Amino acid sequence: MENKVREVGLLFLRLGATAFGGPAAHIALMHDEVVVRRKWLSDQEFLDLLGATNLIPGPNSTEMAIHIGYKRAGLPGLIAGGVGFVLPATLIVLFLAWVYARFGALPQAEWLLYGVKPVIIAVILQALWNLGSKALRSWEMALLALSVLALYFGGMNEVALLFGGGLALMLFRNLRRLRSPTLAVLLLPLSMSAPFRLSDLFLTFLKIGSILYGSGYVLLAFLRADLVLRYGWLTDSQLLDAIAIGQVTPGPFFTTATFIGYQLGGVSGALLATLGIFLPSFVFVAAANPLVPRLRNSPWFGALLDGVNAASLGLMAAVTWQAGKTSLPDPLTWLVWLVALIFLLRFKVNSTWLVAGGVLIGFLSHTF
């Protein structure tokens, strides 16, 4: 067991330090490592964990790291997976927050992402191909994934698409079992406080981590509502700088909280904000993970998982298309993308080496 915990911790430390590109890219990298290379999980087990992750609030890629750690090495693995994935990004963001506080500006890092983004697009496409061939086992699941893709581009909210897709497939497959469904709505109280205190900072991020579904843009809306409009702790410019830091650093985007916490309350504020936004994920995963096999065996919830999985792949495809339009602006980035895709599909090269190659190409293109 101790060896398994160490394996989990070291894997997610490495991924946390090298996984650029947001949740879709992180999940693709995890799939490559734990399904393709290490065989810790089957494709179906990975998809079911992904589906369960989409059913609970919080950062999806971090929760996948926690789920995988739990499956591999129990509760110690749960902690090792989550902490390992979050820690590198937290330390990097903490350093950048110190630089920002001292010099009033962010270091320029466009060159870093120039070569990495095309590699990440290739990694996501590989994962979409592998997962899609396993997940879309029937015509209705393939139709659902395509419908989600189209509706996303039509402007529909991704959270509504995930839950709507899951519920649609569940009802379609179980129509004969349908009786009189009931719906319970849980209203979470919003904490309202006055001038800045560390305790208020922690509770604000704890609330956000407990109820937030969706992408970084949804996180931006929550942060602006609480920190800019409600409390007046940040300006819009400072908030956008915090979002930028989350985008250019590896690991989970939610380490934006680390940057904000440092600006408001120094190192203590950074640690409390980080703890607040990530803590609910550990609790939710610990509660949900043992239920996943039971959900899979239920006709109702198994269909719900299938629907959410199909919707997730549709959303991943939509995000990849959008990211590709901005990540491949010139012939060199197209070439990097194509070479990375060939190395992944034909030669099974570890994606970490390809990301490192992307960093090198970005550095050389910026320097020369």
C-alpha cells in the first residue's frame, strides 16, 4: 500500500507541475498515464469516475486526481493524489503572487504557452478518440454527444448540458420504469460578511468550492460577484490579473485562489484561500467514490452516468475546437500539433516529454 501511495503522489506531483491547458487537457493527460500506460483503470472505470466528477461541484481535474488516488490506494491515495496535483501549481502561483505584489506586474510568459498549446490540443484529441470509442457504445449516446456539441456552440450553459444530457438518457432508457418523480432542491446559504478578515476569506472560497459547477469563466463570475462587487476587496483589473495567472500556470485553474489570497492576506491568506476552494472536493470525492460501482449497476443511475459521460465528451470536443482556433495561429504551431499527434498515436510517446518539447520550441521561437 505504501508503494501505491508513493506512486500516486509522484505521478500527480509531476502532472501538477506540467499539466497546462485546463481541465480537458488535464483529464486527457491523466487518461494517458493511468489507463494507457499504467493500466490502473479501464476506460470504462475512468469514464465512470469522470461522470461522477461532473455530478459534484468543484474543479473537475483535481477531483479526478483525488478519485484516481482513492481507487489506487484508498484514503491515503486520495490525499496523495489531490495534494500532489494541487501543490506544484500552488507554489508556482504563490511565487508569482509575490512577484506581482512586489513589482506590480506579471512576468511575460506568452512564449511558454506558444509551444505548449499545440501539444495540449494533440493530447486532448488522442484522449477524445480513445474515450469516445469506448463511451459512445450506442446510437443514442453518439447522438447525445453531437447534440451537446451543437447546443454548446449555440450558447447553452455547460452545466445545463451535462445534467440535461444525463437526465435525458436516463429517462429515455428507463421510460417504462417511470413513476412520479420528485425533485428535492438543496439551497446552500450564502455567507455575508463585512470588511476583510482571514476567516471571511476562507469562508468565501469554501462556499465557492462547495457550489461551483462549470469552467473557469463560471469561476470568474463567482469571484467577481463576491470579491469585487459584494466586498470590494479587489478591483476588476486585479481579478483579471489573477485569472491570467491561473491560465498561464500548470495544474488546476482554481489556484487563482492562491494568488487572490496572497494579495489580500499574504501567505496566510494564500494558504487559507487555497484550502477553502479545494477542501470540498476531497470531502465530495470521499463520499461519492464508493457509490460509483453501485450507480453503474443501477438501471437509472447507470444511464445517468452514460449520459453525463457522453455529454462530457461533447463538451471536451467543443472546448478543444475553440482552443484550437487560438492555439494554432501560424504554420509552426500547426507543425508542432501534427508532430505531437503522430508521436502520441504512432509511437506512444509520454505526453510529459512532448509538453517539455513544446516549452523548448516556445523558448527558441521567442529567443530567435
